[in-house]
Amino acid sequence: MAAVVPRGGANLTDQQEAFCLAYVVNGGNATEAAEAAGYTHPQQQGSRQLTKPHVAQRLRQLVALDITS
């Protein structure tokens, strides 16, 4: 059974939340995370997501929760 991860801030879109989860689970590959989240240009959009403060905050939350265990 998969662990339930509380959703981050309300400022994230569903796609950004999917990106964050994939990014943490895959060990920090932004391109792969963007592709998994359904972005049309994962190479550009993956790195762009990492520059957004609310995305970075969510990534810190997920790392603190240690969702990969």
C-alpha cells in the first residue's frame, strides 16, 4: 500500500505536485520528473519548475517527509 503524502501548499497545480513527487522519488532528475508529470517540453520545464519558490518549498517538505523509504 502506498503511503499517503499530505498535499503541499494550495499554490501548486496538480501538474506541479506530480512533478515534485516524481522529482523526489527519482532521486532529483528534473527532466524525468517533468516528463512523468506530463509537461510537453520536459527538459526546459523541469529546470524551470526548480526556480519557482512554491515548488522549491514543496520539494523541501517532501524531502523532510522522506517519502522514498
